Amino acid sequence: MRHFGHIAPEVRQRLFHQEPCEFSADSSARLLSAALGATLYSPATRPRLADDIVKQTGRGVVSMVLCLEDSIGDEDVAEGEENLVRQFTDLAQRQSAADLPLLFIRVRTPEQIPDLVRRLGPAVRLLSGFVLPKFTEERGMPFLEALASAEAESGRRLFAMPVLESPELLYRESRVETLEGISRAVDKYRERVLALRLGVTDFCSSYGLRRAPDMTAYDVQIVASVIADVVNMLGRADGTGFTVTGPVWEYFRVQERMFKPQLRRSPFLEGQAEELREALIEHAMDGLLREITLDHANGLLGKTCIHPSHVLPVHALSVVSHEEFSDAKDILKPERCGGGVLRSQYTNKMNEVKPHRAWAERTMLRAEVFGVANEDIGFVELLAAGIPA
């Protein structure tokens, strides 16, 4: 699979200076953690789940979570498990793993992990891992131990994606202690923790809050403070950190808005895509685009998505611009290892080699999985090209 692999090769050639690389469920954890992109969630009870997965693959989705937790009722868990096993078996009979997204199951209890792996049988070859809810050291360790046991029994490499969403993480008096515990747990199983996911909806629920479509998670200060502390302790670029993914965007259509749209007209006029701008505004995508940009600025990569229309904006804004690529490449030249300061090739900024090195390394990894846009290509062209005809 590859990002933007659903669009025609000749279109990719026009859009990209460096095309996104191909990867598979067997690729390195480092590559996969950066390549997750927009991770689309789906209730495990959907009756045509196998068909839905195939359909979304054709629309550019490269990672999906099939949810047995908050997206379904308590009374539907057994049905959801049975449906998952049935749908995986169906998929395995007609699809190669190489033709499908990375598939994860969000469970409720540690016991579900080995049970589901056994019940999947040969179809477990389609499974990339499990999403672990309300993760703390105390609650999370049994999940990680169950994952390790299931992996050993099945012979299938399985990743964990813990969700950081517990009240203990939100409350100021217990936050640092909770983060230290999470750090100990995930560090012990570092080779199996693919990414850490943020459960911002649960954070908001602890205070009876819900952000409006005109606002991002970063406008809700109590949420923004948690994101900052999670990145501070668990997302460092010194080799100890993990990929931390962006929070879910809840909206896909807005009936009425209080504030002006947040998308400037000029990029869309230049790309002759004014209708696209209007459609994005109508479906609350201007807020989503702003939040994705703030995710990147705050050290997050990838995003939890609950609607297929959110996938393309996440991927389009994850593509590395030609300017970013030029800066990163200059900073990482072997002859620059001693440090120093240089003017960017675009002659509009200073590149300081040592302080900007970690940024450059992360940028080059993102360039590998999402590609590098041609000089004259911006996110508008990437969005427009990815929309199904």
C-alpha cells in the first residue's frame, strides 16, 4: 500500500517531486508509526464490514480501527466479536493482506485479545494489532501482557496502540504520576507500541465540555495542556519518544456557524478550486484543516477519524512541501554535521543545523511515507486530486 496510491500514476507524477513509498503490514515499526495517517474508526457490528474495508481502501485509507469499545453498546459486544471473526474470515478468503489497510481491533478487556486471536485462526494474518482503551500503567499492563502472549501463540507480529484518555491523566494533581506510569509501561513493550492515541472526547467529558466546529482541541485550554504534557513526556525526539497521533474531529456537516470560515480564498482561487473551498466550509472541514495544522505544530502525526471525508485532508496536509524538503535535505548533508547556520534555498529563513536536525529527520521520515509535493503544488491541488470523480 502507499498514500495516494488510489489516484492515477500520471496524476501522482504531476503532484509529487518524490512519491510516497510503498509499505506493508510487515514494514518496520518506525515506518508504520509515521505512515498511519488518518486512522478510520468503524463499529465492529457493521453487517458489511468486509465490504466497507475494501471500499475505503479504494479511497486511500491505509489504517482502520474496528471498534468493540465506546462505539457500540455494552449489549452488542458479543455480536461485535462474532461479526469481526466472520468478516475477517470473509476478507481473508478473497483479499491479500497487501491489498488491505493496516487493521486494528479496539478491545474492552485484556481477555479479548487472546480470545479473538484464537477465534480468527488463519485470518489473523490480516490483523496488525489492538487499540488499548483508557490506558494507564495499572490498567494497561494486563493488555500489553495479553498482547505479548497472543503474539507468541499465533506467531503473528501484533502492535499495540494505547489510548490516553483517562481522568487521571487529565487531572492536574495526578497527571505527572500517571504519565510516568504510562512511560514505564510503554517503554517495557517499546518494540510493540506503534503509536499513542489521544482520547480528547473523554477528556472533555470529564468537565462536561464539547468543542464547537468553529474551534479546535487547542482552543480548549484544559485539553491543550494535556496534549502539551503528553508530547513533553512521551513524544520527545531524542530516541525515547513515541509517535503521538492527533485527536478525533467530530464534525462532518455544519448547519450554522458563529464565526467566519477559516480558509483563505487565495489558495483556492489560484488552484481554480473555489467550489472545493465552499464544500470544505459546508462540511466543517475548515476547522479540521486548522486542527491538523496545529497537530503538526504541536508534535502530533496522524489523526483519529470517524468519517471517511476526513481522511483526505489529513493526508493532503501530511505531504511534505518542496520547501520543507529542501530545508531538511540541506540540514542533513554530511558536511553539515559540525553545525552552523545557512540561508535556506528559498532565501526566506535561517536553517540552524544542530537545533533543526531533529525536525529535519522527522520531516524526511514524513517525506518518505507521504511524499514531497512539486514546487508548484499545495494542499489545494492534493485535496482536489484525491477526491473521487
